[in-house]
Amino acid sequence: VLGAYPGDPGPPGGDCAAVVSSVGAGVAHLPVGARVLGHGVAALASVSRADARLVAPTGGVLSDDAACTLPTTWSTVHMAL
């Protein structure tokens, strides 16, 4: 982050589009195999983890390229309005 962020920003790549491979207990809105978008930890890796509250199904309507642009964009617009 070009030295502008105070402290360790963590691993790059928070926005993601993926296919759910497993879910934790109590997660009902994300079936295994669902295409999703959201924020994940180290989302640029081949395998990532995410809090289910920060992930939403795409419904298969969006490409991965389009879906991974939405989480931060939506959050920014939501907070600005």
C-alpha cells in the first residue's frame, strides 16, 4: 500500500470470487459448490477462508472477473451514501 497504511496491512487480495468447497456448522446460505463473491483472507491464494457473513452467492449470473470487483466497490458506495 505504498507506505501509506500505518502498520501491517496483511496479505494482499481481499476481494474474491470463488466456489465454496466446505462450510462451517450453522452456515445455511452457502451450499458447497455455490459460486460466491465476498471478502476472504489471502484471497489471491489457491485456497482461502472467509467469514460466511462476508460472502454472498452470485447466483451464477456474474463472471468471476465481474464478481470479484463488487465487494469493496459496494462497501465504499454504501458508506459514502
